[in-house]
Amino acid sequence: MKKIWRIIFLFTAVILAGMIFYLINATAATSGLEISVNSTEHTVVMPYEKSFRFIATIKNNGNTTEKVSVQPPEPDAVPKDWHLLSPVGQYELTPGQEINYIAVFEPGEIEFQEGVKCKQGKCFQEEETVTAPFEFSWEGGSQKFDVTVVTKHLSWKDKKDDLSNVNLSVVDKNTNKPISGATISVILASGMEQEEAEEEGQEYEIDIPSGDYLKKLSDEYKIDQTNKGYFLQVSRQSYKSYFESNWLPKEGDSEKTISLEPLEKVGEYELKKTINSGFCIWWIKASDDNKFFAFSQGTHGTPDMQSPDKTKVLLTDADGNTIWENTTGGECWGLDISPNGEYVAAGCHDGNIYVWDKDGNQLWQYKSGENSRVRWVKFSPNSNSLLAGPVENQPEKSGLFDVKSGNLRWSFFTGDWLREGRFSSDSNTVYLASANGTLYALDASSGSLKWLGAGDYYIPFMLGINEENSLAVAAGKGRTFTALNLANSQRKWQTAVDQTITAGGMAKNGSCVGATVGGMGYGVSKDGDFIWTRSYGGVGHNGVFYTKGGDYSLFGGPNPTLFDSKGNVLWQREPDKKIEMTGPVEINTGGAYAVWVSDDGSLLILGGDDGNISFYKGEVKQGKNNYSQLTGPYAEIKAVPDEEEGESPEASLLSRLLRFPIWLILTGVAVLLIIIIVVVIYIIKARRKKSKNV
């Protein structure tokens, strides 16, 4: 009998040890990931806010590498007039790494009807509630968040209280004499409202909601904007514009005096040559000496612009003479010319990477995959390497090629499409910006990871690397300029803007410019402060170019415009043409789709949506500037487990038990029954023995 009991106890001990071992390992495998979100409920207060950014921070606290997949809401989870920008890619995190997932909710415009709010021809539902699910899954676990976004409309011009009545005086900085005829514009940070001051004699008057009211709204509704106050712009022909960000006028009556400095520089240009390429120009890229220019064709696929089966890649000189043109399959969203001007590379929608020499001879071609549209190519500063993605028939992989041989040196898992990439000046480090919002720094020789960081850009349309200030600045659909430290990927600053930054650039001093599909243009300092901001209108998908010296930025769109470093208008193709605001789809079309300007401002190149490539030559010189200086027309809560959100402890315990494999549950029940039987037998035997003794 004793042998039987020993066998039972031994069997039970082995089973219990196995269960304990499994539970320890299962816990280690499923508890390593921590996901926190900024909010799962938000009210978009129009017109003071245009959208809501849902931010989920994913951190690997475990001791093994974790791969996280995100399932965003289905398209029908939000009304068809809404815009929901949500990445679909994967994240691979080693122990200790942390990354952000960004999704943007923007209430959409609808046609006029009863019960809707209309302003300047744009109509919105008076109040609307949308709930959309996001699910994060990894091996051994998952977590789901239901995000609810509510729209609310507050009065603007009809507001009767919390108002600021400001009397503004505009004077000449040199003479201190009053200036008449100035335009004073006050723009909400959302870009959704613009008010102009009325001129009364030698003063200007404006009535707007006070700065205290704006701050109260921002605190109450947790408005995610860097600029809590207004953008103030004062413009006058022949004067430099005055820009002020985060202007918060006090409630009641107040006065403000603004001094304008004469603008004594102007651009004069003459159209020298036009090439009709036959289809919309997507990119313009130049060799370091500005002697050779490469052009590719493509479009964002608007309803009235259908892509051809074949497109062209062209190479010209600075006078607009075509050196060669080659045909590719489908649009080419990836384009670059080597710094030494010896090679041209294109990445196209037919899944191919093409490389030609300066005479147009194809050196090699790489097939990325049947359904792998190549969206980025970039030569290294020494012209020996080419970064491209995707590779190996995987949209989540990017790679580095040897330029001469076409050999793929290495590939790297980026989790989603490569949409931007750069090199360090010595070509030893390569920076990859993935469409999942992650920025990677890799060793160029081995492809090994140096660091990864949360770029918060979702899909990046701009990436600037500035070694002097140790800056990596990315911008895109995340609606921010986000700066990371080049040394360790730690965030330095983040500046939020009104809408998707569709195009931009960085100068050697670390400053950036960018334009949004909301029609706004921005200049941002190396510290993330606004230098200038203005209503502009559409710029075209790649219609912003910023010179290395930071002296000039050229914006495209229906009326291409050259600005100086402070946002002053130096030249326009059509002087003072008014550009009406349009919807996000149309705002990237019309006019110049891609632009380029030389560092000294002597050459402007415009790539039109009509396929025309226009070469303008001239200069920025001393002289009277007669342009009006007007353009265009106008936060973290930690995610708590379900039981902390109201689920009963009993339900929580049951839900946790059900996560274990069925064999483990049955084994546990069997062990428990054996223990109960043993205890019952022991008690019965003990009682019998006791009764015999009595």
C-alpha cells in the first residue's frame, strides 16, 4: 500500500513541477510586452482642432525579441467621409526597445444638408461619434483597444464672451511711421479658421476668442497641438512679413504695435526651356554639382489622372537639354542620382529597381517581387551603395546594394514599406524610415542595428539628417515634425501641425520647412520652434525644396512660390494669384508636383502634373519687392487591464484560465482530483484508526 501511495505522490509531484515550469515560461513569454495609449476617448473640438492622434506605445520589457502585429480598424469602421490613417505593419522589438504606433482620426466633409455645420463652403456633422477597434497581437498574447472619437462644434465669430478686442498699430521699423494697407491675419493652429483685422484709420482692429479661452479649451479637451494660441501674420507689399506663433491675446481690450522692416530683395526669373515628358513629374533629383538632373513620373492616383502602363525616367543637363530617357514599367516613386552624377536609380511600381549610367546604359535590374512596389532608392554620399526597398519579395524588408555589380549586400526587416532613407556624410551609417513610424540606424557595412526610434510620422514624407546638431527629423502622416538624437534615438523635440506633412526639407543649420495637405506652410528651427507659418494652398505631392544653406525654399502647386529663410515671398510664377482651399485629395494636384531650386537661387525647376518640366533662370537681387506677401486664400493615460475597467475579478480569473492550453487545464483538474481523493482517503483512515483506539 505504501508503494502505491509513493507512486501517486511521485506522479503528482512530477505533474505539479511540469505545470509550474510551464507557467513560469508562459508568464515570461506573455508579460514582456507593455502597451500604453494616450487616450481611448477623445472629443475633436472644431474649429480649434482638426483631428485626433491615437498613440499606442509598445515596450518590450521581456528578455526575448518580440514581433508585434497591428490590426487596424476595417475601412467601414468610420464614416466614408472621415479619414482614418492607420499603419498595418509589424514591429520587431528586442528587449528594452520601445516604439510608438500612430493612427489619425479626421472627421470628413460632407455635402450640405439639414443638421450639418457649414463654414466657407465646408460642411461637417453637428455631432458625430465613431468607435474603432485596434488589436495588437504577438506570440502568446494580444491586446485590444476600442477608440471612441466624438466631434463637437463651438462658435467662432458668433462667440459673445471670452473675447479679445485688439487694436494693432503697424509701423515702419526705420521711420516709426504708421503703415497703411497691411493685411493682419490670425490663424488657428488647426488651420481651419482665419480672421483678418479691419483697418480703421491708422490702426487695425480684430475681435477674436481670447488666449485664456484657447488655453481653457486646450486643457479641457486635451487638444494635441504644439501651438495653443494663434498664428499671427502681418504682411504688406514691400515689407518683410511679421510672424508670431502661440499668440495668446488677453481677454478684453488690448493694444499691440508691430514693426515691419522693408524688404529689399526680389527674385527675377525667365523661363528658358520646357520639356513635355507626357505624364506627371513625381521627383526631381540633382547631382552634387548641379550639372545633371534626373526626373521620374508618377502620381498619387487621383480619379482624373490614370497611371500609364509605362513611364519614363529622364536625365537632363542644367540647360534643360535631354541627355537620355528610358522607359520603365509603371510609376517610379523611387528616384535618385548619385552625388558624382555617374548613376541614376529608379524604383518602380512594376517591382523593379533600375540602375543606369550617365549615358543611359542599363547597368543592372533587380526584381523585388511580383507585388512589391519599390517606393524608395537612395545613393550613398560616396556613390558606392544604393539603399532600396522593398527587397526579397517582402514589403517589410529593405536592403543595400553594391552600385556597380548590383549585388544585394544585406537586407533588414523594417516591418513595413521603406518610404525614406538617408546616409551619414561618411556613408558608414544608413537611416531607414519605415511606413510603420519607426526610424532605424544601421551599420552600412553589415546591416546591423545601431538603434531604432519612434519617429511618430506614420508614413514619412520627409527625413532630414543633421550631424552638426545631432538631429534626425522626420515628418509625414503623423502630423508632426519629430526630432531624434542621432547618437541614441532619444527624442529631442516634437512640433505638431495642422495636417499631414506631404513634403519638406532640412538645411545644414538644422532648420526645416514643410507643407501640409491642409494648405499650411511652416518653417521650423533646429529646436522645434516655428520660424514662420502661412496659409498657402496645395504644393503638389513632392512640391517643397529647401536649399542646403537654408536661404531659399521653393513651394509648388498651382502657383509656385520662392521664399527666403524667414518665409517672405521673393518670386511667384503668377504674382499674387489667389489659391482657393480644396479637399485633401485635390490639394496635392494642380500645377507643379515636384520642384527644385539651386543653393544660390539662380535656377528653378518645376515638374508639372501636366508632364511639363520647366527651367527658369535668374537671380535674387537687391530691389523693390512688389509682391503682396500673401499666399493661398486661409495627451498619455496608461492602458489598464480589462478587469480594472470594470470586469469582475471572477470573470478576469476565468478569462485568464481560459488562455491556457486545454491539455494543461485537464491535467490540472486531474491532479486536483487526485489530491482531493488522497486527502479524503487519509481523513477516512485517520478516523477509523481513532475509532478503533476508542
